Amino acid sequence: MTDKPKENKLLEYWNAFATLVKRHPHVQYLIFGLVLVLFGYLSSVGVLPSYYNSVFAYIIIFTIVALGLNLLLGFSGLISLASSSFIGVGALGTGVFLNLGLPFEIAALLAIVSAAIIGSLIGLLSSKISGIYLAISTLFIAEILRQIFTSLEMFGGERLDIGTVELLGFLELSRNSRAQRFYLFAIMAIVMAVMMMVTYNIIKSRSGRAFMGISRSENSAAAMGISPLKYRVMAFTIATIFAAVAGVLYALYYQNAPTRQWGLLQSLTIIAIVVVGGFKSIYGMFLGAFIIHGLSELFLKELLGDVSYIFSGILLIVVILFYPKGVAHIWVDIRKLYYKFKYRNKEKDVIKDET
Amino acid sequence: MDNFLSILFNSLQTGSVYALAALAIVLIFRTSKTTNFAQGSIGTLNAYVGALVLSSWGWSIWAVAPVSILTAFLTGVLIDTFIIRPAAKVNRIAKQIITLGLIMIITGITPFLFGVDPYQLPRFIPSGSVDVLGASLRFNTVFTVLISLVLMGAIFWFIQKTKWGLAIRVTASNEVTSKLMGVPTKTVTMMSWATAAMLGTLAALIIAPSGSVNPNMMFNVQVSAFFAGVFGGFQTFYGPVLAAFIIAFARNTTAFYVTDIWGDVLVYMVILVFLFFKPYGIFGKAPVKKV
């Protein structure tokens, strides 16, 4: 008897919490980020293997790029083959500005701004060029950037070493120390949660609806007073900003930036993540990144060797052919199935009662 | 003058390789309404088959080439039957992404099938050259340029003058209507995939001796062929072929006379600016869209 009110109170708290989460998806994203932080903590103290940390860091990077690409591919119906190059702009740009002696925050900001400028240029290009011509134009940009990365001396040839990063002017973090690496991981997870919130806000805003309108029919959207040019430029700029943020995180966590990695194959991997995860889904991007990058790095590599490309290629085709909504949609289908069974059983009961 | 001539000869060789690949891409673009991003990878796969036959049985390149072309034909048919045809209903972007998936599968599978060491393929005509105004012109270059030109001429003739060519053109213009008119569009699409795979493989066999047979050997060709497609316009069959030669020549000239490293970048920039003002390429016209 004495316990009951306490239990009720707990239940009340729980209910209040549940409604809070339901009403504010932002809280969900924050919790998701915190869970990841906890996961990183477990692997840094040795409960989970420590290389999980590194793999999940890459998954986070891919998730952020995929969130940006999803705005293009899923919402606006535009395809970009240069998303990997913009991670490169973020990572290498941060490195170059850091080597000039700027503080990390300003270096990161400058790198993101320079990526955004290139992104908006592509957006402007897209005002004239469309369809497959646009996709290949982004390939031009990717090739030009690749040439710049590998030939300019300031990017250091093979890789650009960054070394210990100083945050906020006093917090020095090096990836060589296990505890500090966990802090770096925690920062990444939180940034990812923030980017998820930003994506949510964009999707639910006027611009998000405009993106979707353009992807359905540009002419109808234009007739409704939505300027396709404005929103195309916006979509491209946002996507490149996301990729550049991912690049900054790459520079922060790995503390060096290779120059040859940012090619077409990685862009393809990111497209695979968006497709497998599910167009227009936010958690789907994380799920896709986990399936494409995580599964092959964590499990398949030990069993079968380096099969990541084959695996993601096959998955990509299978998902497009048989499950075009993406893996994130499985939840909805399972729930539908569950209600179907429940409803059917109830219906049977009702029929029994009547007879 | 001799420098200019050797650039010209060089451009003719690379240009014909680009042109073969570009023609293959346009063929598929027109009949299947998708861009085959995996064009280069299919060529690479079959070049590997050729290199494997050559190194394990010691056949000459003249015997190996038909084997590669045959396997290319099979690859094209298989891809069309098992991947492209079931995907007839998916939207355009998803179709393109499927071919991107093909790149990943092929790139991933080559180390398992053929090992990680690069192979070597010899030239069709191993030695011998002739002096033209001070620039040396290899017999092999003459041969490869000639065979590509003859082949492309034959394909253009086929497309323009024969009944099957007519079938290709009507499928390209409107698949549903041509199906209603009794054109076997399935066979047409399958044959275009097979032909495209064979053209890509031929391009790979021509380009292989100047480097080695490795998973990335066709990357440059592939990208250039796409650029040629965009630059020449996908609406015609001849536009991309001409653009391929223009791009090869422009790249070699800028690389030699202007800058070594930034030649490509310069050419790409010029093409991008050009596309901004003429979005459908040199020979293309804006497609008429019914709303």
C-alpha cells in the first residue's frame, strides 16, 4: 500500500516524459545522441572493443553527409556526385586554416563557408542545367576538386597532418589518449544530434515543403509561386554545408586529412546510404550508414574479407528493386502488420460473439 | 610542328577510346533512359578476363580480344536481363543509382576473381612506327584509331540505314509507342546493353597497354566519356563522339602548351561555363516537355 503512490508518481513522470518526447522530436534526437555518447564511453572504458569507437565515428560522419544529400536526393530530386569531395573541402580546409595558425572554431567556420560558396555555385549552375546533365556537372566539380586536393602543395601531397586540436582556446584534445578520444567522439555524437534537429526543422519548414514541391513537379511548384532557382541553390548549399561539417568532424576526430580519399567511390557509398536508409527519413540515414559502413567493417570484414563494396552494391540494387522506401520504413510495415493481426483477431472475436 | 603533330596523334588515340565509351553511354541512354555509370567498370571486368586468359594460357592479344568481347556481350545481356529489366518501373534517379551499385559490385568483386596484382596487356601491333614531319606515329595508334572509326561508322550506318537501326531509333524516341507498333523493345534494349558492353571492353583493351589492367583503369575514360556526352549532347548519336575527340584534343593541348597539372581543370571549367550558356551541349536541343 505504501509503495503504490510512489509507483504512480514514477509512472506519472514516465508519462510526462513520453509525451514530451512525442511532442518534441528534438528531444528524441538529443536522446539518440546521448545514447551514442554512452556507447562511445562503453567502448572507451573497454566494455566494448575500442575499434568500435573509430568505426562509429565514421558512421557519424557518413550520417551527417547523408542527411545533407537526402535533402537533395530525397526531397528535391537532384543528384550530386560530389558529396564526398565536400567532406574533403571540410577536412582539408580545416587543416589548412589551422596550419595558418587560426583557432579551430574559426578554421572550421571558414572551411564550411568556402564549401558553401562552391555549393551555391553548383546551385546556380543547376538553374540552367538539369537532369543527367546536372549530375555529370557535379562530377566535373568533383574532378576539379580532386585535382586541386592532390596537386596543391598546401594540402601536403598524400595527407595533411593536423595534430592535437585546441577547442575553445583551452581544451586540448588528442586522439592518442583514450579518454580524450572519447571526448572527441562525444562531440561528434552531439553534433550529429544537432544536425538531425536542423534537418527536422528544415523539412518541417516552408523551405522543406518547397523542396518536395519542386521534386514532384517543377512547373506546378513554379505556378504556386515557389521559385525553383532559389530552392535549388538552397538545397545544394545546405547539402554542401552538411558535408563540410562532416569534414570538419573528420579533421577533429582523425586529426589528419588524406587527399586521395574524396573520390567518386565514396560519393557512391553515400548515395547508397541514402537509398538503403530510406529517402526522406532522418533516422534512416544513421541506419543506412550503419548497414553500409558499420556492418561490413564490424562483422563482414572478419568473416569474408573486404567485401564492403560488393555488399553495399548488392544491397543498393536489391533495395531499389524490392524495397524502394528504404530500411527505415521497416518499422512502419511491422507496425502495420501488428495492427493488422490485432484487428483481425478482434474481428474474429466479435464474429464469435455474434454467433 | 612535330610537337603539335604528336599531340594530334595522341589525341586521336585517346579521343577514339573516349568516343567508343561515349557512344556506348549514349546508346544506353537513348534506349534504356538511364545513364550507365558502370560502363567503365564493365569494360574493366572484361579486360581482366582477357588478361587472365592471356597470362594463364599464353594466347596472343588477337585471340584474347574476341574472348573479352564475347564475355562483354554476355555481361551486357546478363545485366539487362537481371537488373535493368526488372527495374523498368523505378524512377529515373533510382535507375541511375542502380548502375552506381553495379560499379560498386564490379569494383568489389575484381580482387576476389582476379587477385590484387595488376595485369599487363600488350599492344595489338607491338612495335613499329612511321615518321610524319618529325613526329613518330605508331602503327598501333593508326590501327586503333582506324578500327574505332570503322566500328563507329558501322554503328552509325546500322542505326540510320537498317531495320534494326530503325527499331533502336524508335525505341529511343518513345518506348511505349514503339512497343505498341510491334517493335521488340526488349530485344532492342538487351542488344544495346550488349553492344555498349562490347564497345566499353574494346576501349578498355585499347587503353590497357598504356598502363596496366587494374580496377581504376577505366576511371579516366569513363569520366571523360560522360563529359563528352554532356558536352556533345545526349540527343544525338554523333554529338558525343565528336565531343570526345574535342575533349581529348583540348586536354592534351592545354596540358602541353599551358600547364601540366591544371590542363584538365582548365578544360573542365571551360566546359562548365559553356554548359551554363548552352545546357544541352553543342549539338543538343532542349527536349520538348509536355506538361
